[in-house]
Amino acid sequence: MGREYPFLAASLDAVAYDPVQKGMSLRDTFRLCHAQLHGDDREALRRLFLFNDIKNIVYMYFRQRIRQGDYLYPAYYIEEHYHECRKDPLMAFEFIRRWWDLKDAGIRHLPHLPETDVLTTLFYEGLDEVIPRGFIRDWYLFELELRNFTVALALESGHADTLGIEIKDKLIPFGWVYDEISHGAKAGKDVGREGGWAEQIRQETGGVRRSELICERARWDWIDEHLGADLCSADTVYAHLIRLWSVERWEELTRKSGEERFASIVDTMRRSIRFAVEFDGAGHK
């Protein structure tokens, strides 16, 4: 049994999903959790945000993000650490070193994919070395399948086949969704036939934003199914941060779009947190 963090879990329950007050930002919550977690749990917390590192590494390599404040946080590597790793690549994960070596040699690996997807592919190829088995690793694998499924579904809806676009070439070449698409399955018909999140997304006909919300709910449902009953575990802390990450994403969409209805989407997601409600009842006895 892993270490428990009842006081940290209780404080997160109180600050992040208040439907009236915004509460702590993702970055501030990350800092709080980083200060409170111990040992391997703290290290796992940092690895939870490697998707941000992937974007940072690609953008920094091509000098697309040079303005102060553009570096994405939370991340495993702070910006100063990134520059140290460029000077001494052995300080970086192997999948990052592989990508740097390819770029420095002028090799365009997987030329049909954007560079962030190339680096993401290298990440998944070395996943066992980067992410220990457990909740965070399972979450990364779920995110891979969700990403590949939604990309394939969008391309099929856009009649990619008639345009000569090979759908499998636009996917991260890893995981069961990629395997099924590679063998001729269709995201809009065959993939994930047994039901579950794939079927829910496939049946959605309410437009792009509605489909995005269904994907977000699929992510939260997955967390509920895999979190377990221990509401004071490190996994509960990680789940909270994943959910807060998605809430901030929707709030950013609200600011960019100016559409008030996104506010109700955020509130709906906030109220739908199972563990927060349960912990509220169990944690104040």
C-alpha cells in the first residue's frame, strides 16, 4: 500500500472545484502538490505533465517560443533545466535524446507526422522506461487511444479516403486503435465495437464542441473507473490535477471564443467529480 495524503487530498477538494470561486490554478496546485508529495510520488507527479514537455522541447528546438512566459508549465523540465539538458543530453530522457539526435543529424523521422507527434511516438515507444506501471502509465495509454480514435474519426468525417489521405499515417503508430485502423477498421463503425467511450463518441452528432465535451467526459469516466477506493492516495492527487488541467483548458476556450455556454460546461464538469463529492462526505467526519 502506498503512502497516503489525507490533508493534501482534503485541501485539493476544497480549493479547485468550487463552482463560485475559481480556486487555485493548475500551476499553483502543482506547486502545492510537489511540496507535499514524497519520493517516488513527487517524481511521478512531474512525469504526469510530459505532454507539456514534448511541446516545449519541439518549440524550443525550432525557436518558436522565445518570449518570456511562453514556456508551458507544469512540466517535468523547467526552462532552465531544459537548457542544461541541451548542453548535457545525458540528463534528459532517452526518448528526448533520440529526437535531438535525429534533428541534429538532419533526419526527418516519420515525415508524415508533425514533430510533436514524432516526439510523442518516441515517448510511447519508450514508455516502460519513462513511466512505471500504475495509474499514470495507464492514463497515458488511455490518452493515446483517445487521441488516435478522435483523429481517425475526424479524418473519416472529412472524407479522407476520397482525398487520398492514409488515415493510419496521421496517427501515433502505437496502441490498439492504431492497430485496428491499420488492419482496415473504421473509427466511425468498427473500432471499439464492444461499447464504452469509443461508442459514446461515435454516436455524438452535436458538432465539434459537443464532441469535445463527450471526449472530456470519457476522460473523467475513465478516471472514475481506474482511480480505486482510496481517496487519500497519490493517485487521487494525480487524478485531481488531470481534471483541473481539463477545466483550465475549457476555461481558456471560453476566453478565446467569448461564448457563455462554455461556462456551463465547466460548471457541469466541476459538479460531476465523483471523488470530490464522496470525500466531502467522508473527510469531514
